[in-house]
Amino acid sequence: MKKLLRPILTTTFLLILLSTPYWFWPPTVSANPKTFMTSGDEEPNYVGVAEYYDNRKCAVTITMDDLIYNCSEWQNSLAMFTAKKLYHTVGIITSHSTIPDDWNFIQYWVNQGYTEASSHSRNHVHPPYTEEEKGRRKISYEWQINGSKQDILGNLTLPHWWRYGDKEFVYAWIEPYGQSDGVATQWFGKCGYLIDRNVDTFTFDFSIWGGKLYNRIGYSDSLEEHIDAEVLNWNLDYAYEIKGIYHLMLHPSLIDWSKGSYADQHTDYISNRTDVWYVPFGLLYLYRWIYDQNIVNVISTGSGQNKIFRIGISSVNHQNYGVSYPITYVFDIPPSWTSGYVYYRYRETDPWTLMTKKASNDFFNGIDASRFDFIGHKAYVSVGFSELSDTIYLQLRNSPHRKPLRGDVNDDGTVNAIDLAILGKSWFKRVGDPRYDFRCDFNDDGVINAADLAVLGANWGAHA
């Protein structure tokens, strides 16, 4: 009888408290005030999306024209860029009239993680895409523009950055002969391309959004036009100085790839810098689309270290463009912080996962990671969307999560009247109800009821 008396009395007491107005109770002080902050300057605040991944100083991208099959120049160039961790975008001629594409060769380099596949038309002819050119049929705009994209998707398996579930994406078009027209531009937008590269030179800035995709844009310099490494190096220095983009264009078959060549010297010079963002051309503009088109929405709930940031994207944009590549979100952090931790999850009911932490002198690109600047009082959180949901949840803290204490709804280290009050506001509420609070659903059955109250009661007064 005594064994049953305690839970009966505890539950009766809790039910009385549950019916008592929250304003009647005296305020409760956090059990650990050093790690539980309340509001204002003592909590992180969202600033916006960084212009470059991880708030880097400038970006480096490389585009390569006329990939059809394996030859020594392509093999050597792709091997050099991959070894030096230089991301690059290859323009594939997908249905050449005389030479079949070597898709196994292309797949091998795509699998190495540094090669992006882009469309360079089906048979490399001038626009307009009608009638014939030197015996090569142009067929139609759809055949050239959508057809080349479908050839890539049908013959290659693209990596995570270019996927959303079973759907894959080709973001960039490389113009044959550097030429295009208005009808082609309409087809680029219709087929989901985000950027179209021409052959304008000395370009160090982003293109401008044109309504369906970014306007066609050129590159900074060509590796085959300047064979002096010092001249090429100056272009990177200039991009770095103006915080711009160094875009290197090349045709591998026209270049000497031997060790010690000017190509080897220049790629040594531009590679492995920790304050430079290395990124394929298509992903550069996927990121830019998020940055300047207000594609994501960020709201927050809670306060202090328990503040949760919810990043959302529309289902249409998520499905049409994937956005698996990490986007960097910037936060102000309190001046008092000397350590930092970022936790993330994709659904409200998922457990929190600690994000990889990086420092400014670490070399990394395109990974989910957090970096804290305690001098500038900033946090840079890079994370991509998942196929699990259209949301990302983030929590920034200056101390790691404690081992969860069941019943501690507000995660202040104590199970007390505040937790009971929060549970009371969700009493008998189910998933889908605006007053349902997942934090109170201790058994994850989708409803706040006596079973959850019993969990809270069993730990009443406990401390973490």
C-alpha cells in the first residue's frame, strides 16, 4: 500500500498545480544560471546568409569545355585539379555525331567529389538551334538544351550536392562557341538551369538574376590564353583584393599539364587557401540564388541557450533545386561567449545532433560545419537541406547539451513548476494543434496527457 501511496499523492499534487494559474507561482531561478540565459544581448541572434560559404574572402571556380571522351589531356587536367582540391565544372558534349561519350570515364571523375557535370549542348553547334550546320543536325532548342541535360541525368549518377531524393540537378550550361540567343535563354529557365556561361573575359563579379535564371556571364581569365603563371596569379590576387570571384576557363586539350608547367605553377598558387571558397560553377550560383533571392525564411522561438532557429524553404523550391549544398547562416553571439556549440536537426521531433566544429585555419569546403569568431562575436553555421523535410532547426549554445533530464521541458536543469506550467498549456493537445508542444510529449505518442504528466511527476525536483 505504501508503494502505491507516493505516486498517487504526487499525481494528485501535480494535477492541483496544473489547474493553478501560472501567474500565481513565484519565479524560479535557473539551477545553472551560467548556462541558461534569458533574452536580449545574452542570446544568439540571426543576421542573414553570408555572401560566400563560411564567410570566405573570395571564391575560386573553374569551367572546362568540350568533354566527350577519355584522352590524356582530360585525364591529366582532372587528376591535377582533384589532387589540389580545386572544384571544377566540365561542359559535356553529350551526343557528338562521330565520337561516343565515355560515360564511365566521366562517372569516375564525378565520383572523386571535385567534378561537376554541366551541359555543353548535344553536338556543339551555333544557335539558332534549327536546320543543319556543316552536316550536323541542330534539330531543336529542346533537343539541344533539355536533351543534353537528360543525357547527363540518364548516364551519370550525381553526388549528394546535386540530388534531392531520387531527383538530380544540372545547374550550369556552357555555351558552345560562347553564343546564345533569347530563345535559348527561355529554354534554360524552363529546364531548371541557374546559370549560362559565355566567353566574356575579365569578369570577377556575380551575374544578375534575370527572372528564371542568372544572366549569361563570362570568366576572369583563360588558362590557354596566358601561358605566364605570374600574369594568371595576378588575376587571383585581384579577385582576392576586391572580394570577388576568380573564374578560370580552359580547354584541356590546348594546355601542357606536365609537372612544373605554367598550369601546374598557377594551380599551385590558387589552391589550398583557408580563406578562399572553392566551388563548382553551378553550385556557386545555387548558393547565390539562396543569398540574393530571399529563398529561405528564418524564425526563432525560445530564448537564451534554448533559443531555436527554424530555417525553412518552400516545397516547390526544395524539389526544383534541391539545395543540398550547405548554405552559411550568420549569427551574432554574446560578447561573453568564449566557447560555442551548434546543434541541428531536420524535423522538430528528431534528436539534436552536434555539428562539426571548424576553425578559421582549417581547410574545408562544402561540408556542414560551424565556426565561431569570438573576437568579432559571430557564428557561421553552414548546413544544407535534407530530403527529410523543408526545414532545418538550429540551436547555438556556449555550453554543450546536458544529458537529457526527462520532465525538464525548458532544459534549465531542473524539473519544477515552470516545466509543469508549459505542460499545462499543451494539456490534451495533439500533433497539428498550434498549442501542442513536442517538448512535453515525453513518450512521443503525439498527445500531451497523463502519461507525460507521470514522467514529469516521477522526476519532480530533480536536477541535471
